[in-house]
Amino acid sequence: MIEIIQRKEIENSATGNAPAGNTATGNIVTENRRTNEKAEDTATFPRNFRQIGTPEGEKHIFIEDYVYTYLHPAFLGMNERRVCILVGRIEQYGKNTNIYVNGAFELPEIAYCGTAPVFQEKIRTEICTLIKRYFDGSTLLGWFYDEKGTAPCLTPELERILKNFFGGNNRLLLLSDSLEKEETLYIYEDGAVHKKEGYYIYYERNQAMQEYMIVSRKDTPQEVKPEEVRDEALKNYRELVLNRPKKNFQLPAFHSLVYGSGLLVVIAIIVVGISMFNNYEKMKKLETAVSVMEQKNDSSGTDPAPDTETQTKLVIEDLAGQVEPTEKENAENLQVADDTAAQDNTAAQDNTAAQDNTAAPDNTSDQAASASTQPQSEAEIILQQGYYIVQPGDSMISISKKIYQDASHVADLCAANGIENVDNIKVGEKLILP
């Protein structure tokens, strides 16, 4: 609507038939069009992104986070060189251009001439097929070249490939040295290759790149080549130690005498220590016996001092007049001895019963504690939490056997989680238990 009104105003101005009272309308329409042109010239950035380096100029390069992770793996592979194709889209905002790299895939079977890859026509066909299969609707934006141990610099061969094979403006070349963690970004525009000082990494739900990374990880075994370290100093030291002549070790006569004397002293100390330990044990047993006898004397209720005096007096009387005790006194002494023995037996029985009663609750509490601390099985723990996380090597049958000890619950598990194909489960997937 704004375009039509503006054109009418221009036509009226050109013919000199501008209607009266339309000057304000023409000014408003012109201002609206200027606002629209300013909005078209202003490029919009993704909501979440971070900056790498110092990007400048009117062309901004955005690399999606999954693509960056795929191009910069945490573990280095076995190959010395790696070639990947970059795909995505280009958005124009007036003078500003945003280049979004939202996909990348590797060309593992490409040939090399010296240090540069060789792009033939069959490679172009293979690239088109892979774009159609994994990133349908994306545009070919350039390529990525990683050569371990080589500085990422633009050579005439690499520049020729970018111009001839990936010809066209806004084509990218990302050179990398994964061993030294260095990289350089180039862009082809207006017939020349220019170096870019930086780019942006943005974040979005890139389902196509995630699926390609899963497929490529299954098809290509992840092998990590151990790093070889050559240390000439360590090698020379090892050879020196191995080739050193062996010497017969013999102790001098004086040293032998000192060694023998020290050994005898150690043996003597050990023997003395053992004998002292045995004597200590005997003393402990003697003290225990004396304490038991004292306890028995205390429990009988007799006073040892008067008995001694009586016994002494009886001895004196025996020696002087040879007086013997009467039958009545003998009977009384026997009665006292019988009463003392009966008291000792009663006290011993009471102590035994008390110990038995005390031990019985302790045993009962120990049994209860041991019963309450029995560990739960893995199946009980999984059933308690109500779900199961799929592990590597799991199948629906093995999961049913692990949790329910049989394979009869496979159908229930599939119905509870909406699984139509029992083989279509992924590692890390959360299964709800019926």
C-alpha cells in the first residue's frame, strides 16, 4: 500500500498535477519508506551466540554449535588429514550479509596430491547426494580442511580449489591444525580470497546435524591414536643402566662383625621381651585368683581377723592341754559350712540367670538390626524409582528379565512407553515402568 501511494505521488509530481492538500500525505509515505529501508539494512542476529576472535565488516559468519563440535572433536582420530563440507544458508539485509553454517559432513575417501586434496567431478556428485540425504534444502557454503602439525595458512593450491570448485561469492574455507589447536577462516568475495579475523557460534535446535553425528559415529569406529613421545635423554639413560657392568657385592670383615653383633642384640631383646610378656601374663592370672578369693571371703560374712586369733588360740590350747572339740561344736561348725555353701550356690545361680536375661535382648536386637540392614536388589531399586534408563547392549527382553526376572512384561513396557518396534530403543532413553 505504501509503495502504490508513493508511486502515485511521484507520477503527480512529474506531471505537475499534484492535488492540493496531499503534501502531508506525501511526507508521511516518504518517511515510512525510509524507515522500511533502514530496517532492511539492519541485520538481525540469533538470540544466543558467542564471539570467536574479532569479526568485522558487513559480512557476518555464524557457525552452529553442533557443527563446531563436529569439526573440533575432543579426541583426535587416526587420520592426519580431514576434509569436511560446510552447508547452510545466506541471508541478505541490505548491505549486510549473514552466512549461517548449520551443517557439515566428512569426505573420508578423498584423494590427495601432496598436501592438498583433489576435488574431482565424482566428488561433486557425492557432495550433492549427501546434502540431499542429510541436509535437504541447504546451500553449499565451502569446506573445512584439517592437517595435523601444519600451520593453517592459505596456499595457492587451496586457494585454487576454493575459486574453481566452490566458485561464487560468500564461499568459506576454514583451515585448522587440531594438534596445535589453531585455525584460520577465509572468505571468497569479488574475485579474491580475504582472511576473516573472527566469527560467531550460535545455538539452535539443529536436528539434522544431531542425526548426522549419530549416524557417522555408528559408521566410523572411534579410534584414539596414542601420542608418541620420544625422549632421547631417557633412552640414553636406560641404555646406560642396562649396559653397566655388574659388581659382586661383598661385605668387609669389620662390617660382618658389626652386622653379626647387631643381629645377636636384636635376638636377645626379642627373647627378653617374650619372657617379660609371659611373666606379666602370670602376674595377671595371680591377681585374678587373689581377687576371686577375696570376693568369696566377703560374701561369706566372716571377719578374717577374729578367725586368725581364734585359730591361734586353738593352736596354743592344743599344744598346752591337748583339748579336743566336743561333738556339739563339730556339729555347729558343719552347719555353718553348709549354710555358707548354700548361699554361694544361690548367688551364682542368680548371676547366671541375670546374664542370660541380659544377653537374650541383645541377641534379639542384633537379629532385628541385621534384618533391617539387608541391601536391596537392583530390580527392587528400579521398581521403587518407577523408571529405567536404557544402557548400552540393552534390549526390551533383557530389560524385562533384569527388572521382572522374565520376558513376559515386554508388551507392557512397550505399551507404557508407546514403542511399536521392540528393537527401536536408544541408549539413555527413559522407560516408564508399568
